[in-house]
Amino acid sequence: MTTTPRYPTLNRPHGAPAARPVQSWPAGRGAGIRDSTVRELCDSVFDSLTRRDQRRKAEVYLRGLLCAPGRKSMRNIAARTGDRNAEQSLQHFISCSTWEWAPVRAAHARHLEQLIRPVAWVVRPMTIPKAGRHSVGVEPRYVPRLGQLVNSQQAYGVWLAAPDASSPAAWRLQISARWLEDGERRRRADIPEGLTATTPEQCAGDAVADLARFPGLRRRPVVLDLGEPGTGEAYRRVQAAGLPALARIRGDMPVIAESALLTGYADGPASARRVAEAARTLQRPVDWFDPASGIVRTSLVAAVPVLSLPPRPSGTGHRAAARPATLLAEWPADRPGPAACWITDLVGLHAPALLRMTKLVRQVDHGFAAISDRVGIRDFEGRSFQGWHRHTTLASVAHTARLTETHGLLSQDFTSVYGS
């Protein structure tokens, strides 16, 4: 399946300035968010909450995420209301109420689709450090970015992303067999009976499947960058859901090169890293916008037709049939080093469009640091599975509220670099 996403401004020819500064995400902007922005968003997203008191509490919680100083704890959020009973009321609304988060997420995703016109869905991990052992899903995990074990929850978010904006739309919290096999911990955390243990890649793939089931939402290509575990299994799960995928892969993933220019690599499987190094003669420069620094950068890229090889199912000696794909290799233009490797079934897209699609990951990471963390996406202090999902849902809506205030300015900045 080949899908051509809406990417008109990103397919411009090479030759734009390599380091033209533009205004970055406005620091501190939106501290006094407009009341009309919040009300319009609440009317659009909270319509699935059938009870008036639930819609009112959702708005109160949303405003607390947007305006409460410091950590977005239940106490700090409740303090904004001036009601001494607000903390208990909001605690019940988040952790013990009966409202379903999935319809709210679906309405939020549809609102977001209209706001930013995304070109892809981007999957990213979220590590949530914790001090104790009772928060649902928490356990010691090795975090490659920190190089150490961290007592934490691990979640995977799917973001609707455009070159100039992004916001999270769906979440999955990874729950291990250790949690699910402990009846007492499972009961205290209110983990649903049908939930099964998942690997990080399975959890990421399930988050994409959740988003794909939302009604009225246009399907988009999925960009997968899960970090150290790799993305092979998640890539195949996305394909099984009927969605095109662009996934960052480990260099040791086997592929079969189909390019006649790569003599000696078309006879059998070779690692993606070896094929990428053999493709250095096919390099070309491509410019891309870096939202974190606000400048245009340049990378050297090569795109090679390959066959991707699924792993052998356990207990058998046979693989499923290989599938046509493109191996995208990227080298920074300003320093030597090994290539970053991506694989995709978007075989109809050229290297510049594919590379710029991978850079949506940077847009998401920038949005996470600039908005999501500041509205408390990782600040839930409760212990329940239901509460975690409700908090994360409302924090995602808070992200979009902040984004609504800045999106016009960011769009102007992006257009000033890439043209209309």
C-alpha cells in the first residue's frame, strides 16, 4: 500500500539557506490562555460526557493543568478553584468515576485533525520516573538515554504531527506480566480483566491500533521511533492494521537490497547498516527544518529499494514472505558517522519527503518538552490504571489548548522558511 501524504511545502528543491534563523517556540507564551480557547475546546472535546457535572469537572481539571503553578498535582489543581472540597471531588472524577476516556480521545483527535492538518502519526515512548512501587505498571527499567535503571512507568503515545505542530492523541501504558500475575496489585490498581502483558513494541503497535479505530479520523502514515528496543515488531503490527509505516530500525536488521547499483548485496540478506554503507555513492543533500533550534539543517541521504524480512515465528524454521520496502539512510552533513537507518513501505515517496517525515519525531519531542511536560502529562500521582488514562487524556487536551494559542505564529515561521 502506497500513500502520498499532504507534504507540499516539504518537497521543495534543494537550495534553501542552510541556517536561516526563525522564531522558535515562544517561551512563556500562553501563561494567560484565552478563555474563549478553553471554552471552544471543551465544547468540541467533552461532548461525549453525558452528565453536566462531568463536563464541568473536566473543564476545571483542564484549566488547572493549564494554569496551576509547578507540578500539576491534584492539590495544586484543586487550589485554583477556591473550593475546599475540590480536591476530593476531582480525585473521584479522575480515579473513580465511570466516564470513558476513549470517546474523549476520539473527539480530541478529530478536533486536532482540523487544527493542524497532520501529515503523519508519530509514535514515541514516554518514561515516567516514580519514587514508590504502587503506581500502576511501575518497575525498574533500563533507560538507554540515562544509561541506568530507573524506577518508572513506560508509556507509548501516538501524536498527530505536522511540520509546524503536534499533539498527542492516543496512549498505551505498558503493563508487564509481573503486574498482571500479582492479583493484589492488579486489584488495587483496578487493571481491566482483559488486559494482557505486552512488550514495548507490542504496546506501541496497540496504541496505533487504538487511534486507527477512532471514528471520523483520517488515517495517516505512521512514523515509529521507539529508541533502543528497535521497531521491527511495531512496524509489522502497523502494517497488519493496514497503515503505511516509516520506522527507525537497528543496523543489524536483515534486508535484501534490490538496487543494481549495489553489487554483491542482492544475492541474499545483509544487515541494514552494511547496505546503507554500500549506498554512500547514492547520497544527496536534503534540507529540513529543526523546530528545536529554529533553523534549516542539511543531511545526506540515500534511498535503496529492498525487501524487508519478517522474523521467523518461534518454533518454526520459515519466514513469512519478504515485502517490497525502501531503506532510507541518513548521515549528518556536518560530521562523519554511521548512518541512521529507516525502513518504509511508502515506496512511492522520494528520499527528501521521507527524510522530512522522519524529522516529525523532532517536532514531537520539541512539543513534548515545550508543552506536554509543562501541562503535567507525567504528573499523575494516583495509583490506578483508569486514573492514569483519564489524567493523560485531559493533559493531551491541555497540550492542544496551548498549541491553539501558538499554532498561527508557528505556521507563519515555518512558511517563512519553506514558502507557501
